[in-house]
Amino acid sequence: MKNCVGAPRLDIDLRKLHYNAHTLVGRFGVKGVSVTGMTKAVLGLPDVAKVLLDAGVCALGDSRIENVETMRKAGIKAPIILTRSPMLSQIERAVGSADISFNTEIDVICATPVHGIVLMVELGDLREGIMPDDVECIVRKTLELPNIEFKGIGTNLACRSGVSPDAKNMSTLSELADSIDAIFSVEMEIVSGGNSANIGWAFGDADMGRVNNLRLGEAILLGRDPLTRTPIEGLYTDSFQVVAEVIESKVKPSQPWGKFAQSAFGSPPENINQGDIHQVLLAIGEQDIDQDGLTSQPNVKILGVSSDHLILNAGNSELSVGDEVTFQPNYSALVRAATSPFVVKSIVHI
């Protein structure tokens, strides 16, 4: 049955998201680890945020202050962590909406009014973080600031370079936490060991050490381990579906003709001559999705994409103008669809 809100859209099953979040909160709870539910992939959608909180996450996390403000305006009063260092130009907004922010630069911390701070440590992935040898100095300076509440330390792995959480880098984080507590006579509230990429490490025989919090996005939203993109046992992997409408359905040659140059997005894809095919155009494009992150239904193959069109070989399907085609998004496609203002967000039971 066609959804009454139209297309393109992102169908969201809150029941499945609640199950995934509740399950992971329980599994980590027995290890003494709390879960921060990440909302950045869904643009801080309040419906999703409320479901995560109802499922037991200890806080919400988002890297964009705009998303944090969206959740606050929706009446969400739970703790929210800004998981990207605040821009100096947005300090007041960050402090006004987020309870805690992740930081790496002392200049930003010094410019921050009363606020909770988690210092991020670089452990190899080379995205953000204070080098381990410099952590003690930054902690000392942070503790000297009367307006700052030092909450703890954290790290991030597997986002830029694909460096995996393992016994060695997680032990380094725990050792740093022990050292900071001993040197400064503090007991840190938060030792945030990473994101959904920590699932394999944490569910193995790992000693959690001082790690008492993980920030989970993809694991909850898509039920997958980001390191391998394989399903996490017992979780739903289809809480989201991307739906697009057919705007053209014709028999066309599979091989383009004429003089060739660059396409709209660089070099055009290689075309294999398959004779005439049933080509279908969908009203969704690069502005809305990552074509490489979509899994299509059987017998339908994605041929290419432009700004506003997704092109399919519809095979022997009977797709015609006005029909809808459903795809399973990976993390990249989910982020793009959730961010696009042209994709309607629809709460459904899938």
C-alpha cells in the first residue's frame, strides 16, 4: 500500500529502534557500561531521540548544535552531549543547549562559560584528539578553570582511518584515566571508549577496564557492526527504508551513444551492452542518497544517479509510473536521506 505522505521518504520503524536500543543497553549494562544514543545520523529527529531515551540510554549525543537545539525545542530535557568540539563562533549556543561537550583545544575550553567537558584523546585514527603525552597538561589547565566541570576523557576510532578498537588502545585509555585520577585526585565520571565500532571488542572477552560509556549510533539504528557491516546478532537491520517513486518507465538501449565527456559528477560509469532494457527513473538523486549505500529489491539493479534521478534496470519487474521502490540504506545512505530536506521522514511499522 502506498504511504499517504508521498515520496521520496525515509520510513522509520520506532518499535524496531526501541528494541535495538533496549537490547544493547541491557547487554552493556551487565558490563557496567552505559550507552549514549547518537542522533546525528537522523538529524536529531525528536521521535527517534525519545525512543532511545525510553529504551534506557543514559544520554543523547549529537555532533551538530543545530540538532541539539531541535531536540531541546521539542521538549527533550535529558542530558545531551555535543560530540564535536564546539566552534568558537557557536560557544554560547553550545553551552545553552548541550550539558557536556567533547573538546581537544584549550583555547575553546577557556572561552567556554559554565559547562561540562570531556577531553578527547588521540589513539591512532587521526581524526580528533589530544596526543596522549599532552593529556596531563591539558587536564591541569582545564581543572584550573572555575567555570569548567571536568567530566572525563574519551576517544574515537574507526571513523577516519578505520583503526579498530582493540585491547591495546582501550588499555591505553584506561591507563590514562587511572593516571589522571591519581595525579589530580579526581574520579572521572565518564570514560567514553568510542562508538559502534567498539561492539566487537566489547562483546568479546575484553576487559572493559575504566571504559564505562559507549556512544552508539549505527549499532542501534541499523543493527550492524561498522567495522564489518555485518548484522549484530539479535538486532533488527531494517528499521529504516528509503522509498522513491517511479517517474519514468521505458524500454531503452543499455548503451549510450554520442561523443562522451564528463558527466555531472565526474567520469561516467562504464556501460555494458545488454541490449534493450526496462529502464526506470526514480525521483531521488545525489542530493538525497548515496547510491552505493542502497540495497535494492531482487531483480532490480541500480545503473546510475544524477542530482535528482536514480536510474534502474527494472528487469522483468512490472514497475510503472507512480509505483514506489523500496531500498535498504547503509549508514552513508541513511545520513544522506535523513539530511535531505526533500526526503519526508515517516514513522511507520515496517
